[in-house]
Amino acid sequence: DVKVTQSSRYLVKRTGEKVFLECVQDMDHENMFWYRQDPGLGLRLIYFSYDVKMKEKGDIPEGYSVSREKKERFSLILESASTNQTSMYLCASSLPRIQGADQPQHFGDGTRLSIL
Amino acid sequence: AQSVTQLDSQVPVFEEAPVELRCNYSSSVSVYLFWYVQYPNQGLQLLLKYLSGSTLVKGINGFEAEFNKSQTSFHLRKPSVHISDTAEYFCAVSPLGAGSYQLTFGKGTKLSVIP
């Protein structure tokens, strides 16, 4: 089974801090994703990466950056945390899709981040 | 661009009753369609997906969904729910194509099964 591990289940940080959320997958997946989940808003894509050192902006990249130095690890960085970034953050990974077929995204259990 | 509308934010249903969770989508291109489930304090799991072929797709845990292209809908159904089905359900779409891809999610429907 694919394992996507997020380093923290719960995290509390202060406004203005630089925050790192870490995600590791063990299945040699090329694609990795960071989502933010808020009540009543569903999941929104922040950034994704389709290879080492490659990244693409999702729907809500403002206030975030990412790092992918190794294939198995994808980090989400809050450069200067603000209270409106309090949320649940979900990481996912997948193989590249083959034409006519699908490669499902596998999700971690999430990090609930509180910014005080 | 794609968008997904889940028509009900909360659905209460009695145990062993049938349930339908509604999903409509909008897209200028052809899409794949998905339903994911999130149990409390967990990540998302894929329930089922529609890629092509038969419009009725069956998934895990007795769920099924029907793709209706003319109505741009992909409603999820189960004939008899169990307490363990209490969870949040997300409908999602992604454009066809190979390589990397994005999922666009609906806002979710919380299913509460009442004993």
C-alpha cells in the first residue's frame, strides 16, 4: 500500500513565524500535491510538483512556497504565518497519468495547523 | 477551468435507508469524475471513479455512482447505509490527459447515519 506521511498531525505556531510542513511518500511517485481544507470550502490546491525541483502553482498559492529537493519529499512553507492560514493541510501523491487511464492520488492524514 | 457543485452540505439518514449524494460539474473539456470519502481525522480515500464506458460505476463499500453527461451530474448512491458510512464525501473532476493533473473538488457533503 502507498504510504503518504505528514510529519505532524497538529501544529501550533505564532503569527509571523516561518512554518514548514513536511510530506514523505514511499512509492516513488512523480506527482505530489499540497491542499488546504477548510469547512464549507472543500479542498483547494495550493501547489503541486511533477518532478524533483519542479513546481506549479495551484488555485491559492499566495502566502505559500514549496520545496522538492528529493523525489519522496515535498515541503510546504509558510513564509510569514498569518491567522488566516489556520487550516487543515493535506498532502497527496500519484504516479503520472497514462493516456486513457488514471493514477489515483493517495492522501496523507493531514496536519491541522493553528496560527495564534 | 472546471467547477464542482455538491448540492447538499449535510445529509442525515437513518441506518439501512438508501442515500443519494448529489454532484454537478461544469467544464469546457471532457473530464474524469471521482468520489472520495474522508472519515474523521483521516485523509481522503478514493471511493470510485468514472473514466469512460458504462455510466454506472461501482466502488468500495457498496457505493455506486451514475454519470449523466447531458445533466453534467455524477450522483453517488448506496441502497442501504451503515453507521460506519458516517463521513464527509467529496466529488472531484480532472481534465482528461496524461502526465501531471489537477483535481478540482466540491465543497463536500457530510453524511450522518442515525441509528
